Amino acid sequence: MLEGWLRWHRETLLAKCAGLEPGQLARATVEPSNLTLLGLVRHMAEVERWWFRRSFAGEAVGDVFTGPSDGDEGLDGAHAADAERDFGLFQAEVTACDAAAAGHDLDETFLSSRGAVLSLRWVYLLMIQEYARHNGHADFLRERTDGATGD
């Protein structure tokens, strides 16, 4: 069930971006925020990597889009010219994260970077809420871009 909800939220974010030109994806449309649809895609790739691959699976992988001192987790720095590449990196990260979780029990635990004992179930729930929050942002961004609304 958790995998299904996460998949639905991933697909919803991509649906919010579907049919838009790269310039539209990289444009901030809800002032005064600098949030963009492409920035959300980049951010979610970073967050997925952090929790599934680095934290849960213990993989020694760097950031997808940012450096350790950037602090924006991919939200800033989205450029229209990089949209196709960024979507490809997002899809690749989703695939890698699914592979990192595959075959593991939801109650399997790991130690977080702050010393908390967390489970794979906790990671799924965190990711679902993270996507849900940002899909709400994507709703507003898309509506302000071209008037499109809905799931």
C-alpha cells in the first residue's frame, strides 16, 4: 500500500509538469516565492536519494543536483535548458530508490544522521507526506502557469 501511494504521488508531480515547455517549468509563478515546477522535481530527487539510498541503504552517493553547502536541496538553480536532463535524473533516482527498498521489510531499521532509529516504513510515510505537500505547491504553480487544475 505504501509503495502504491508513493508511486501515485510521484506520478502526480510528473502530471503537473506534463505538456509544459521548459521555460514554463523553470518559471516562478506564485510570487513572492521563487519555487518552480522544475525545482520541485529536482528537490524530490534529492529527498528521495537522501532517505532511501543514503540513509536507509547506506549508499555513499553524492547529491543529485546540489552540493553539501547549497542547502536548497535542488529547489533553486532550475534552468529551462536543463529540463530534459533534470527529468531524466529524477526518473533514474526513483528507479534507484525503488531498488534500494526492494526486498526489505518495512520494519527494518537504520540509524539516521541525527542518531534516531527509523524504519523503512517511516521513510515511506515521510516521502508520501513530502510529495503530498509539494504536490499542493505544484497545483498552484501549474494553475498560475496555464490555468490547468486537478489531479
